[in-house]
Amino acid sequence: MNARLALDLALASLWHRRRVLALACLTLTLSVSLLLGIQYLRTEVRHTFTSTINGTDLIVGARSGPLNLLLYTVFHIGNATNNIRWSTFQALEADDRIDWLVPISLGDSYRGYRVVATDRRFLDHFRYGQDQPLRLASGHWFSDMFDVVLGASVARELGHQLDDQIILSHGGGRTSFVTHAATPFRVSGILAATGTPVDQGVYISLDGMEAIHVGWESGIAAPGRTLTPEQARQRTFTPGAITAIYIGLKNPVLTFRVQRAINEFEGEPLSAILPGVALSELWRLMGQFERALLAITGFVVITSLAGLAAVLLTLQAQRAHEVAVLRATGASPALIGALQVIECVTLALVSCGLAVAIGALTLALLSPWLLDSYGLNLRLRPLDLAEWGLLAAVPVAALLVGLVPALSGWRQSRAGWGGARPG
Amino acid sequence: MTETQDTAPAPAEPPAPALRTRDLSFRWQPDQPRLRFPDLELPRGEHLFLQGASGSGKSTLLGLICGLQRPDTGQIQVLDQDLGQLRRGALDRFRANHLGIIFQQFNLVPYLSALANVTLPCRLSPERRARALPAPEPAARALLKQLDIPEDHWHRKVTGLSIGQQQRVAAARALIGAPPLILADEPTSALDTDNRDRFLDLLLGLAREHRIAVVFVSHDPSLGHHFHHHVRLGRSHHER
């Protein structure tokens, strides 16, 4: 059989029928785009999720389960069971296996968003995604006691600008009636969007956190004992307790040893977790969602195959005459069958190519907007093995589907002119 | 007769005729009447007119000669090849190499240009390519020119051609590479009288020029005077 001729004829035939085929090809392209898109999103969402925090070797909090600790430190969900004494933080600071520590103090909120008291080290050491550091979209990191830095989502949702004055609420929750009205904060900076819970945070200094709680020992402001901002600035504060610590080690090989040492810390009961491991566990918990997506992907495959079969049957109906001509000039039934298969596979390849192009273009155009508006961090990356596999399955399935008309064409043309009785 | 596929006759023997059939009969379905065909013998380069009413089995006979169907009984010899001795694949190759076929209509592959339709047999058959001198493309141009196809149609889709032009392009496709035998199945029935006579003149003239034998099937007896030999297929050949 003449492969070159078969290819030429198949391509010419596809081009000849391009008006009819354009729609069919569009259908196939859309379903392949959907299939590929869902698979890509699955991988990306999982990736974004499991790289919510990166570069931090250990997260330390009061003794609790790893998921609980992860949820309240990283995702701002739930509350700490207990605090960590400042002396513990200082003891860990002295450990020479530890490269850096970031103190985190939680408790207050601002219109439903968590207030995170920390210091410069948070900006310097926190990493997410592919080892990306935090970046300020505008302004600068807090330097004054009553400066506040807003996460990207907080600033966007509440419409805050630099130098806005904001009043924090005491305790968590969306509606708190107890506010730190006497000590307003000034927005000194706004973080760039990260697509992680960092966007949902309101960042103040540890000093500021201490200052606004002077006189609040009973849980409510005791009249006459609270400080005005001017009074507060005169004083220096040492935090009594913090909520959690992010730790980076000099040598990550020691992670498990340091984790064990912290878990057995004698001063007070602590838990140290590996954020990557805890994140993977959390993702497994949410596996239902992923499985549902997988099932949808399966249905999309079936839909596209049904579409492909319909296209082929439509095509085959009009071809009796041309098959007769080819047979008369000496084309073998195998060549007739091969034409069907080649056309089908070519169609699938074109659709796959278009789907990849559409997907890449959509992602390239939408990803900055998605990150800004929804905090969804989708990167444009080469396809991974699973996606190539899925993509390759489309022409293979097309080949199998193409065998149906190919076989019937082959059988008919073996028996005569190929279905038509010319003349 | 030898069984060699070589078309060149051995110098010592008289050349085999272009076509010879013996005792042919064929039945499409077991419950249908059996078609019986008269014995044919057509010397090389000569033209045979097969006349018969519709239903007389004209197209069936051509199908048998093409090797698309096998006869129930009898023998078909094209040149010095007994078709009964060829397997399906060899029959397809034999057809590509030695036969040109023209149908009543829908003769052309709709998505190829006129020129590509004419050179199609040369792509399927190395022998036809070798005989299309100096090369398939110039040979096709020459034929299209001789068959009065305007040059600006050569590279366009054949669907833009008139029926008469389409049939002449089909004739060029049958003629290219000078196959020893051309089978034409009512190629003029869709044409008006002027176009019909012009088509016949051109086809038979070029066939004579290239020493190609022609079997021409038609229901119209008025065309008979163009041909050397006449055979009439009739109801009498049917047999329960």
C-alpha cells in the first residue's frame, strides 16, 4: 500500500470537507480542552495547595494534632489549644541547628480576617509555591508599632489603600463588638497576591499586639489601664507568649531529629510538624473532591468519543462515489480503509493541538487575573506525563473508532465498487 | 498460453488478444436469475461496442472484467493473464497496471484537482507511471490539452467542471500511461448529443493513437458506428 498517497488523499479529503469538519473538529477540540483542562487544574490545585507553605522545615505550636496545628497556623482555621512561652522561643533561638525562626501570634481579627502578629523575619523567610518569597505590592513592611500590612485579598475585598486607618477587633470571628478603638493602625504596606492564605492575613508587629492588649488581662478593656498610642510608643514590650513558630533548619537532613527534640521539649508540651507532610495528609482528606473531578474527566472522555463516532459516520455516508473511483484506478481495499483511519486520527491530532493551544492561551491570559481576583495561582508549565498520556489517548481512541468505518469500507470495497453502483 | 504476468508477448507466438472471455455466468444473489454472457474476443488496439438494455448485465460484465467480482463459471483473460488465477490483491494491482475505467458519472475524486485526478493511476501503478512519458505530470497536461479542458481548470477542484468536461477528465485518467484496455460504462449517457460525439471522437482517437483497446458499453445503438466490433447483450442471456 502506498502510504504517501494515502496520506495525501486523506489530507486533501479532510481539506475538501473542512466546512462540515470545522464544526465537528470544534466539538472535539472543546471536549479535549475540557478533558485536558480538568486534568491540568487537578494537578495545579493540588500543587498550589501542597506548596501553600514552602521552605519552612517545621511548624511548632502547643501540643496538638498535626492537622489542627497546620489549620490554625497556615490556613487561619480554628484556634490554638494553648500558647508558647516567649522563653521557649528564646531557647529555640539558641539552638544552633536552627537557622531561623519566625514568631507568630494569633488571636485578634479585622472584619473577619485573622490578625497575625509577627516581625520582619516573616517577610524574609516565608516561602510559597516554587520557593517564591513574599513581595509587597505597595508601601513597606511595618516599622512603627501601629503600622499594619494587609494581605492582597484583605486590601482588595475591603478596598483599603496605603495610609488608611483601621481598627482591629478583639478576638476572632466576623462580628466582634469589642474593638481596639483607642489604638488605630495605619496601613503601611499591601502584600502582592500569592494565592495562599497569606492573602487573607492582617500583619502587625509583636509589639503592637502587646501594646493594644495592655489593660485587657481580664478579656475586656479595664478603664484607665489601657494605653494611648503615644504612651505605648514610650514603652518597650516583650511578648509573654506567642502562638506558633515557623522554623528553618541549617541542614534539612536534621529535620526529624529536631522535630523529635522539640516534641520532647522539657519546658512545656510542644508539637512540631513537617508542613509538607501535613499538607499532603490534608489533601488526602479532601480526596473525595479530587475523585469527583476524576469521574467528570472520565465522562468527558466518553462524550468526546461519542462525538468523534458521530462525525465519522456523517463523513462515511457521502463517500461511495470517490471510493468507487479509487477502486477502479486500482486502489486496494486496505488503502480505502486506511484513508478512514488516517482522516480520523488526523482530525484527533488537530483537535489535540488546538486544545493545547487554546488551553495555554487561556491560561496565559487569565492567570494574572485569576491570581488577583480569586487568589488562584495557576502557572503555565509543560504538560506532565499523565496529561501527555491523556492527550495521546485521544488519537489512539480515534484510531479505534476510525476502524469501524474503515472495516466497513474495506469490506464493501472488497465486494465491489465500495457501496456505490456507479453508472 | 503461459501464465506469466508479463504483458509483452513472446516474439515467436502471436500476441494474446486484449480481452477474451469464455462461458461467463454470474449471479448476484442465489435467488436471482443467473446472467450468462456471450464469449468475447477483442484484438489489441481495437474497439468493441457492447449494446444492451438496462438490466441486461452490462455493468456486471464490466465488473467481472475489472476483477471486482469473480464469475460463477467461465474464464476471463486480459492480455495473456487469466484473471481467475490472480488473488484479490494481485487483481487490484493488475487493474491499476492494465485497465482504464470510465463510469457513467461521478468519475472523479472530488477533492483533487483535474490534474491530480488524471495522474492518480500513475501514483497507484509504477507501470503506468513508467509508461506515462516523459513523466506523469506533462503527460497529463498533454492529455488534458488534447481533450479540450481549458488550462485554467487544470489546477482547480473538479467540482467546478461541467459534466462534459468531467467525463473528458475521466477519459484522460483512463488514457494516461496507455493501459492496454479501457472499459467505459455508459460514459456518454449524461451528455447531450454534441458533447457525446465530441467525447467519443476524442476518446477513440486517442485510444487509436496509443493502440489501446476499448470496450464501450451503452444502451444507445446509434453510437455503434464508431466501433470495429459489436456485441448485443439481451434478455436471451438470462436464464432461470
